[in-house]
Amino acid sequence: MTTSPLATRPRPAATTPAPLPSAPHRRRAGFLREQISGWGMIAPAALLLLLFVFLPAVLGFGLAFTNARLISPRPVEFVGTDNFARLFADPTFWRALLNVTYFAVVVVPVQSALALAMALLINKKFRGVNFFRTVYFLPVVTSMVVVSLLWLFMYRKDGLINELLSTFSFGLIQGADWLNDPATAMPAIIALSIWQAAGFHMIIWLAGLQSISGELYEAAQLDGASRWHQFRYVTWPGLKHTRSLVLVTITIQALGLFDQVSVMTQGGPLDSTTTIIYEAVRSGFKQQETSYASAISLVFFVLVLLISAVQRYLTREKD
Amino acid sequence: MLVRILFAAVAAFPIVFMLVSSLKPDTQIFGDMSSVAAFLPVGNISFDNYAAVFDRVPAARFLVNSIGISAVTVVLGIFINSLCAFALSRMEVRGKRVVFTVILATLIVPFQTLALPLVWWVNQLPYFELNGFSLEISKGWLDTYQVQIIPFIANAFSIYLYHQYFESIPKELDEAARIDGAGWFKIYRQVVMPLAGPATATVAILTFLPAWNSYLWPLMVVQSEELRPVMIGIQYFFQLNVSWGEVMAYASLITVPVVVLFIAFQRSFINSIASSGVKG
């Protein structure tokens, strides 16, 4: 342990067990000091979160019921639920919702399972573990913008993906024009998204795995537990908290799909890859309709809340 | 081991392809595509694409900007978030449960939903500037460095990670230090933080990546070329004739520093886990 400077120092309290003068008074002073230092420590982060997450969120909520534009000489007026009426009547919005659901339904299970598999593969010490750890995390340290550009190039009709498919199938598979075909554009984006983000969740799984005491595994081995049983009865229960964290973060990230679409397809072809956030940014930034974009963001936010509530309920502790 | 290698091949092949292609002229990139040469630096290899990149965009300036913005965000983020998590985890502060719940609740708001109100909001914030001896106050943070840094310092996920980690450090260490007369900040700095190396490494990586990779945000709030970060530079390559070799060279240029830094962090990550004896 690295606490040696403190641990080796002589402790006057232990060597002179004299009764402490006016113990209740000391306790009260200590209590007050703890409150003041505690709040002083919490304050910087709490204030920044208030200023740059909470207030803008509340602001967005309010703007959704107005006619605000990003730059406009007209005063902002309250318009009630007009933006929502327009939104729910917009087929593009329903298409975006469908696309994001499709994306999430595939990405959440596949990506969390792959990430856990990767974490298990590199959890134990073996020769070259650092190498594999680094390689698995490589796609994550590559920016989603760079990744999207790179895959945009690889997904071309004459690109690397089609060449690889043709080579490995001995010419049987003739590749698609991935991003220009409404049927294949979303699967193509799904593949690259999992490729890019699995390593991130691998790190979270890994942190969870390494918090499980090695003694538990030793005990299980002494009891003659198989590797599957060790996973089932030591690893899996030990990952309880990590599990819900990974599920919630992947789902929210999946619903928030934006970068890939923005760089690769701009929502096309035929709205087959448009997403809720992409529609929000398109109307809010490009068309400067802050209020309509805020309404979309609000619907999105409610959706995220609902889904994480359901997920939390499903992964709750069963007594 | 075969499975490990298979996963590694899938993870690495696009990146190898990018690095290798950045060294080739366009005609050769397409010529090599159908063979293993696509992943090998063979044939007409040169750094011509990189030279062309520096001609086309102020790449050095963009790199300096991104390094500065990311470094400041990471250092301040580690300090402020760990301090907050320390108080929430190890001190008996009244109301800390409510605060922690509210902080965790902010995790649920994705940045993209905040982005648009945030643009409006940062434009209303006052901006203090010390000009010689006089303090100048102006309105609006748009087109500055701090608009790219300050909103991203405090992070609920970093606080959560530190909190989780601090919970695993025995509280008896704090009590021992308090008997020695240590104040709370001293306990934070000399007892808890030295043991939290792995959490710090994780938070550093997870703060650095979005700072370096940010695209949507600077696109909306930064207009001046001299303030732009690296990701915005990508736009420059699609303005006239697209040269994929140059695109791959710029992509490599802004990816390689991160990879190098990550490998350095990776080592400290593993070492600190091994030396701090987390497992007992």
C-alpha cells in the first residue's frame, strides 16, 4: 500500500490514551467542519453541472413550447404544444424513431455481449495481454468522425469491404453499394458502430471484473467449479452493478445515434438512416428552428427516461 | 488464443488500412484493394500525402489547439470530479444522497439534446478578461477557447467512476489519518487519491477522448480558423477534388497522437492496478 508516510508516523492518540476534553463539543465542531469542507468539495463540480447541463436542459424544455429561433428579430412567444402537434404529424419523425429502435435492438445485445467477451479474453494475465488490450481499445481512441470517414471509404462499391467479402467467399458474394441502398445503409452503420464502441464498454466490464476478489475464484477452484460455473456463480453476480451501467449507457448511446449518420449518409437514402438527434440538429442548427429542435430533444429525453426506467426495473435486485 | 487473434484482426484491420493508405498515391490505394497489399506498406511509398495535408490546412495550429483544449479539460476534470466524488463517498455531508442522485440523473441527458440550448446559453454568459489592470466584461462565449473547455470539465460519469472506486478503499484509512490530525483535503490528497490511480487513468482517458474528438460542438460555436480543433479540419478535404490518400493522411495524423498517448496511459493503468494492491 502507498500509505506508508501516514502509517509509519507515531500516533499520539494511541500512545497517550488520555480522556478527550469536552468530547460533545469537539464532535460538533468536527461536524460543522465536515459539512463546510464537504460542500466546498462538491460545489465546483455541482455548479458546473448546474450551469452547463441542468440549466440548458431546463431551457430546452421551456423553448419547446415557444416559437424561438436561433437568430430572430421577433420576440419569443409561447405557442403551447404547436411544435409537438407538428412533430407527431411528421412522417420523418416516425421514420427516425423506427430507425433508432432498429439500431438499438441490434446494437445493445450484440455490443454488450461482444464487449464482455473481449473483457473476459483479456482479464487473466498471459503473455501479450497488453498487446491485445491495446488493440481491442484502438477503435475507441479513433474518433467517430475519423471512423465514419474511414468506413465511408471502405463501404464504397469498389471499396475494401466488398473486396474482402469477395475474397473470403471466393467470389460468391458480390458486395452491395452499402450506404446508397436503403436496405443496407442501416446495417452498415450498425456494424461500424459496434466495431468502434465495443472496446469502450470492454473497459467498463474490465473494471467490474477486476473489482471481483481473486479469492472468490480461488475458493471456487478449490471447490472444483468448472470455468462455466465460475463465470455463472462468481463473475456474473459480481458484475451486477457493472451490468446495469453498461446496459443503460449502451442504450442511451444507441438512441443518441448522430455522428455516423451526419458524416456518412445525412439521414439518407430515403430517410433510411435518419435518427431523432439527426432530425433535431437538422432543424435546430441548419434550419435554425430552436423551438422545434427543442421539442424533438424533449421527446427524445422522455424516451430515454422511459427506457432506462424499464431497464432499471428489469435488472433490479431480486430479493 | 485463436479467438483473441480473430478479435484483434477485426479491431485492427481498418486502422492498418488507414495508416498504410496514407502512404500511397490514390491510384495505388485502389490498385492494392483486392490483395493483401492493401494492408502492407509496399509499392510507391512516400510521405507526399502528409506534405500535401500541411499545404491544404493549418494542421499544426489545429493540433496545438486540440492538445491545449484536451489537456486543460483533463487536468481540471480529474481534480474537480474526484474532489466531488470524495466528499460524496467518504464524508458525512448532509444532503449528499440527493446531490449524488441529481448528479447521476444528469448522465441521462445526452449531450446532443443539450447542444442547441447550450449554444444559446453560452452566448448569454459574461466573459471576464483582465486587460492590463482593468477588468473587462463582455457578453458571449462564442468563438473562444473556454467555450470548448469549461462546459466539459464537470462530468457525472467521472464522478460516478471515482465514487465507485473510492467506495472500494477502506474507510479505516481515513479514520487513521484523522486520528493523526489530517484535515479532509489532506486525506483526499495524501490517502485516497494516491490509491485511486486506476480510476484517475480511466477518467483521464474518458475525458481526453471526447475533448480531442469533439466535432459537433466546435462546428457550432467556433468560427475563427485559429481557434479550431483538429476534427473540423476534415471538412477542408472535401471542398475541392477529394484525394483519399490525403484524407487518410490527415485521419492518421489526428489519430496517431491519441494512440501513442493511450499506449502510455495503458501502461500506467496496468501498473497502478498491480502496485496499489486493489485486490487486497
